[in-house]
Amino acid sequence: MITIKDVNKSFGDHHVLTDINFEIPKSNVVALIGPSGAGKSTLIRTINALESIDTGEIIVNGTSIHDKKTDINKARTNLGFVFQNFNLYPFLSVLDNVTISPIKVKKQSKAEAEKRAKELLTSLGLGDKFDAYPSRLSGGQQQRVAIARALAMDPEVMLFDEPTSALDPEMVKEVLDAIRKLAHEGMTMVVVTHEMGFAKEICDNIVFMAEGKIVEVAPPDKFFSNPDSQRAKDFLKAVLNH
């Protein structure tokens, strides 16, 4: 579903991604983990071209995302993106936040878009919040609205950039449960996360990054019990002790 080949990215003199290569099969869930500044968020943002790349190629279901001939707006309809700070429209109701893109981008009728939005919101435990505004919701509720908004476009891939980092601890579980549900339904997902237990439970592979490079790729059981690299061992020791 996703192929990343020889990707490099710099901000000025700072090389944030160096020779990134990996593949994600359909229906797999991959966690990007590593220390702050490792390049995780930059990498996930390159998958839907929120960040450009200097060299290399990113292919999502046959479409070369950074090819100048690619209609990136069309390509993004297949890539749901959930930000750490929700990015909801504050002046729109929950229902309108979820229906605006299907109506404007996919040209769905209002009735069709609202029917799908209500199904998604209800499935995420927000069936009583259709008419609420984001300012009246908790952080966990806002993030679940953001997930519903992304799913309303029927994407083939979901990208999550630290979806729980802006949440109070008691709200983290409800968002992780929503992502867990998508994993069980077979959605292809890339998740930047600091939630190690969650990554161990639902991911098919862990991609461990440090200093802009992929240091190690391994299934969760292998990575968390016996990583190959000393850098990963040091990271896990620090995180698990904390």
C-alpha cells in the first residue's frame, strides 16, 4: 500500500530525513517511534505531501505522491490525516466538520454525507454530539471528531501524527480505542506515537527512528523484547523506566 524509497529531506542545513526506505502492506499498522527530533512527524507528513521531499519517491497504492504530474488534492482524498491538535473548524458544528469535505471535495449530497457522518460519529461514541461545537467538547471528543472527519472521505490509508500527545491522560484511552477499532477492521495505518503499550498491542511493525534515520524495523514482540540496535535498547530503557 505504501512504498518509501530513498527519501531525503532537509530544512536548510539540517538533514531531517536520511535515506528512508520501507514498505507497508495493505491492512498493516505501523508505529513510528523514537526520541523527539528523530524525524517521525516530518516523515508522516511527507506521505501526503504536507512536507516536500528533496530526493526519493513515496508511492501510495500506485500513485507517486511527490510526482509533479500527480493531482495531490485527489491523492489526498485517499489519505486520512489526524493531527495532534485536532484542527477542527471552531465555527462549524461537529456534524458540519465531518460533512464539509465529502460535500465540497467528493460532491456528495448533503443527505448522503450526513448519513455517513452520523454513522461514523455514533460508532466513535459521539452520537449525542452532532450539533455541538468543538469548544464544548473535551480533547478526547475533539480528536474522535477529527478521526470521523478523516474517515468520512473513505480513505485507503490513515495517518496519525501523535494523536494523543495533546490530551489529558484520562482522555488517551478513548482515542486509542478508536484507532484500535480501525486496526481490527483492517485499515492500513501509520501512527507516530509515544504510547508504547498501544504500539506493542496493535502494530504489525515498529519503525524506530533516531537522528533522521530508520535505525530498526521489527515486529513488536521482537522490538520490545530484544531490539538489535544499542540505540533502540537505550531508548526503551529510558522510556520503560519512565
